[in-house]
Amino acid sequence: EAPAAAAAAAPAAAPAEASGPSYSLSGEYKADAMSVLTNMRAVTALKRGAPGMTEAVTATRKQMNDFVALYRRNTKVNGAVSFNTIYTAINTVSGHYASFGANYPIPEKRKV
């Protein structure tokens, strides 16, 4: 009964949108994939000179690298179509920022 009371008394976690983007991975593939995709969409929407662009791109690139490192060797997900699609998108976005830097936005032709 004590653990249930403690759980009920604990404050609920705020949604990621309310507190800003989350760049951590949970170890749950679907949730992590959605988080990576959300952050990738956010940085690809940024215009040149947007405040916080460098920090957002740097954090998203780290999250993308962590995602690939975590799931590439996981045989339960690495053969899935969704993983291959996300992996391709990660390579495209990460390659752009590796070549042009975190201050240069993704061109329209690379956006979906």
C-alpha cells in the first residue's frame, strides 16, 4: 500500500511540449522514433539565423547518433521498414549538417 500511495503523491511529468524538446532516449523504440522525428522536423523547419539553432541542431544530431547506436544492432527493429526509413532520414539530415554546419538550414529540396 505504501508504494501505491507514494506513486499517487508523485507529481505527473510535464509533457515534452510544455517544457521544451526532449533529446533523451527511453529505450522504447516507438517512443524514441517519434522523439527523434519530432526533433528532426523542428530543426529542419528552422530558418537561417533562428535563435538557438546551433544548440537545437547539435542536440538533435547527438540524439540521432544515439538512436542509431542503440537500435542499429537490435535485431527486433533494425530490419523494420520504419527503422530503415528513419535511418535514411537521419543520414540525410546529419550529412547536411556535417557538410554545411549547424547554422545553415536544410534546403527545400531535402525536406519532405
